[in-house]
Amino acid sequence: MTTDLMKAALLARAKKIRLIAFDVDGVMTDGTLFLGDDGQEYKGFNSLDGHGLKMLKSSGVELAIITGRVSHVVERRAKDLGIEIIHQGAHDKLAVYETLCREQGIDLDATAYMGDDVVDLPVMRRAGLAITVPAAPELVKAHSHLITTREAGRGAVREACEFLMRAQGTLDAALAPYLR
């Protein structure tokens, strides 16, 4: 397939997306886990990613988090961003994802998933649009429709959000208030 046809096929996939779910560690963060002596877990989130998520949600795309770990920090970050669908401790991410899509009444082709490791592959292989980051294992990249240029925790989520909004024709309207 030529590059132009591949780009057109990718944009066609992105235009359909009504829900996107994100893994946390290695996608919304750089994957580093900071664990204190008191058992407290700390994560670093990128503010650019956060604003991208808010813009994408405002454009009408539903946001979700599906992660294998359980962390109060993730709950707090999701609340700050207005993400209401959060599934932590999800050891069978595909089952959670399929249930979520049924509950939301959204066909899998109209969903996207952004993951970074082999545990994300079952969902990525079922989603209409699979997105990953540059540091992902080669197998994950091989099953991704889009690999961001920005690293995890360093704007990769923002890049994915803007890509979806650009494909759906909503990015210019989201950015217009900042260009007055």
C-alpha cells in the first residue's frame, strides 16, 4: 500500500472514533514508578497531555482509563481531567474494554486504545485504532496503527488527542480561543 493510501486509511479510522481508552504507566506517564517507604505511589503526568485530553473530551470523544495497577493518584488525575470511566486493577483488559463498549453502545471499530506493552495487545488488536509510543516493544508497534513521535509522559497523549481531533475536523475550533 502506498504512503498516501496508508495515511488515508489511518485518517478514515480516526474519523470514526467516539471513545478512546488509555493505559496509564508508559502512556500517560513515562512508565517510572516511584514508591515511597510508606507504600505511597507517585506518578508524573504531563500538563500538555492533560490539556489535550480535556480538548478531546470537549470535542465529543469519550475518554476512559484501563490500567492493571491500582493507584489513588490515577483516580485524582482522572477527576482533575473530567475522565469518569476508570478501570483499575484490570488484569483482563480486553474483557473490561469489551464490556465498556457494550455499556456505552459503541462498536469496537469506533474505539481507540493507547497502550505500550504486550499486556495491551489484546485490546489494541480489537480496537478500531491502536496507538502506541516510540519506546514500546517491536511487537506492540507491529500491531499499532499509529506510533506517536512524542514519548510517553512527554506529550504522546497530547499528540494522539490532536491527531484524532485533526482527523475529525475539531482541532481548529478547540484551538481558536487561544488565537484571539
